[in-house]
Amino acid sequence: MRRILLIIAGAVVTLMVIAGVVPQRDDRDVITPMVPGADRYQQGKIFLERADRLSTRPGTDYQILTGDVVFRKNDMFMYCDSAHFYDITNSLEAFGNVRMEQGDTLFVYADELVYTDSLQLAVLYADNGKNVRLINRDVTLTTTIFNYDLGIDLGYYEVGGTLTDAKNRLTSLYGEYAPPTNEANFRTDVHLESIGESDTLNIYTEDLYYNTQSHVALMNVPSVIVNKDGKIFTDSAAYNTETSYADLYRRSIVVTRNNNTLVGDTLIYDRQIGYGEAFGNVIMTDSVKKVMLLGDYGFYNELTDSAFVTGRALAKEYSQGDTLHLHADTIRLFTVIIPSTEEIVDSITRIIPADTTHHMVAAHRVKFYRTDLQGICDSMTFIQRDSMLYMDRHPIVWSDNRQIFGNIIQVHLNDSTVDYALLPEFGFMAEEIEEGFYQQLTGKEMLAHFTDGHLTQLDVSGNVEAISLPMENDSTYNKMATLETSFMVAHFAGNALERIKTWPETTSTIVPLYLAKRAQLYLPQFKWYAPLRPTGPEDVFIISEEFLELMKEPDPAPKSRSDRKNISRSPNL
């Protein structure tokens, strides 16, 4: 018996040196440990703080501790029902009601723990049907196998787990969480979802950084952010899940609830106030109106349904298949609220309810191109409710070999096709027959009617003047006809003049071309602006000096043939 007691005493002395335990010997093989007052912050040391009993088994290299066992490493305490302590490696295994505590904020619960001192790594396990739980203030992490690196205060799982804080729930196959810094990293099948009753946020990605204090999520791989207001597709983003504010990079895509899209090299998007800013190669698309806005910088306000682009700004309208390309310094789209009004009809008052309409404003230096229609002006406004397009200050429109210009051009559209065009102050139309020869028509007011995009009728009133070059039967032009009247209606068929009606009085002359002087070939206001005509989609970005000089000139005004002395001798610009 004495020999057995000596052996037990030797084992206990070894435990004393490594674990800081001073045993109280008796005549049994089970010892009640006593804990000395050693420094608990010794590097690489684990201290046994409490245990009811200590024992050994023949053929094993560990001590058995049972009954309210408590270990400590620095400020981390570990509680369990029983433990195996390996004195040579300074490692342990803990069983039953395992609990790790650090201060009054960090708690880890498990059914089993294995600590390897050489790695400073604690691996915690849960029984079947249960989870390991880490709780740090309002953060809860659950998994079936949890690894905690005590050297760097970092916990992680590799078998799937869930982290929940006051704002969100995150699940993934792999996850890391550092309680001191509130930082978490997740990889593989990552899903973040809001746990708020009023929020519908979901983030799907393969790699996510998340801060449980700021609630900011960082993504650097293809990711999708979804909520009731739309979606965001991004390869690089910082998203504040608390404020719904996002910094988006690498040409991210924002899709709004109306299925509009915003794309740019860099985006700033605030979902709560519904606005987005885009920088670099901006594309804003309205799929309902079939309109795209492009530019170097763009702004979109979802709540007011407004947007604008600038810096190589371009609008594309593609509802009719043939895309209209329109460029200006700045292009704006916005919604106008029309208040309710009262209307009295047959002594009955009728309330017209409030309504909304959309406006598009392009200014300045406007140029547009479509294969069947081209034009320029200083500024342009389109009002959706009236389907009216207003071209202001030196507007010029070309179609086929015709050119129309005036002070103001108002165009009524029907499904993006011209229905009629009005020049209310002054209008001039010219049609090129051959180089240097033009049919011309001018008046104080001009109204052109179109069917399926083709001119069918032209109404001109006030100081009407015309020069025409009738085609002979052999398809040649040998004479010139001039006309002056007060009112005229011209009908067209297949883009060719069919008949003309004038009233009340008309003066006309016919002169052989070989007898006509050059000045007689042109009306006083005639100018042929061919050099300014856009010839393709990219041409709308070319702003020439001739264009700029034209926009500086005063608006044209009607002139009679008596003012011929003021006309330029050159028909070209």
C-alpha cells in the first residue's frame, strides 16, 4: 500500500508543476486537489481552478478530474462535469455540460471539448440533435463542431453553421467569428437574411465579410442582394444592412421594383430614400418606356421617379425597333404631379382627379439620330401625357432629302411615331432635288401631318412662299415655279406632291431654269444645313464650330421676297 501511495504522490506532483495544483494527500487513490495562488497569465499555461476529485488509471497518460471541474487560460474559463488532463502536452478533454466563459459577455456551450495546447485550439462538439452555441452579447453562433483559437481569439466552423445578431441571420458552410473585433467571415453557400419583421433583405454569395456591430457586409465575388424593392447584382460591394446604404463597384447592377436598372463602374445606392448615383459608363434603363440613359455620371431617384445623366449623355428610345439616339449636355427624366381641377359642363361641376406625367428635358446642344429622322436644336422637352415633343431654339429636322427648320418645332407622337409637327411661329421646308437645286416652302405657321411616318398633308398660313421644280416626263427639271399666297394646303402620296390648294389670292410665275438668276433659286430665309445633319449614332456626339455658331444666332424670322438683297448668295451653310 505504501508503494502505491508513493506512485500516486509522484503523479500529483507532476500535475502541480504543470497545472499549478497542490494536492492534499490521503491514504486513498482519489485525491482532492488544492489550487495555489499562482500567476494566471503565464504564457502557454492552463490552470486547474477547481475539481472535486483527481484520479489516474493504469496505462494512461492523463489525470482524471471529476465533479465541478474548472480550468483557466488567461481570462478564459472552461467548465465541465469531468476532464482528462494530459500533463506532458498540457492538453485536455472535457465532457458533460461544457462551458467556456470570458468576462460577462462571451459564452460557449457544448457537450465535449478537446484542447490542444501546441495549437492553442479548442474543438467543441455537440451530441446528436444538439448544437454548440457561442453567445457574445447579442450575437449567437450555432454549429455542430466549433473550433476556437485561444491564441488569436477566433472561432470558426467547417461543417455548416449559423450566426445571428440583432439585425440579421447568416448561414454558410464555413464561418469565422472574432468576438473582440466583432468581425466575421463566411464562405460557401452564404446566405444573409434580415430578421426584422418589416425588412425583406436577403444576400446570396460565396464569400462574405460581416461586422456584427456595424452590420456592414462586404462582398468581393459575384453576389445578389434581394429585397422587396428590387435586386442588386455585384462582384464587389459594401452594404450596410441597417441603413440599406450600398457602395457598389465593378459595374454592379441595381434593379428597382419597377424593373428599371442602373449600371455603372461605381454606384452609390440608398434603398431607404430610394436614390442611386452612378459614375463611369453609366446606363439607366426603363424597360416599360423602353428608354435608356447613358453618360459619365448619372443620378436616379426611385421615390420621385426621376433621373438624369451628364458627360457624354445619351438617350436611346427603342420602342419601335429602330433606335433613336439623342445626345445633349444633360438629359433629365422626371415626374410632374398635376393637381386636381374642377370643370363645369352644362352647369354640372366635375372634379378631374390629380394625375402624374413624365417629362424628358435635354439641354443644351441637342443632336439626335434615327434612320428615318435626324435633328438638332439647343434644347428639347418631351411631355408624356400629351405625347408632345418641343424643340426650342434653332430646331432643324431632316427626313429623307427634306429639311425643316423654324423658331420652335412641336411634334406630336403616337407610339413613338410622328403624328403631326407644328411650327407655330415660322417654318421653312426644303427638299433637295439635285445638288444646288431645292424645292422650298415657307410661312408664318406650318403644320405637317404624317401617316405611318410618311408626310401626307402640309398646311401653311401667313406669308406663304414657295419655289418648286416640276419634273418633266423625261425625269428632267427645266423650269422653276414660284408662288405667293396667304394659305396653302398640300397633299402628298408616296412622299410625292399630289395636289395643292391655295387661297384667297395667289401670285405665281414660271421661269425656264436657264433664264433664272441664281438669287431667284432660293427664298430669302433659305439655308441648307447639311453639314450639321447627324449621319449615324456616334455622330450625335460631334459638336462642330458651325453648330455652336448657329446656336448663338438670333431666332430666324419670316422675310418676304422684297428682302432678297439680304440673302446669302451661297445656298450652303
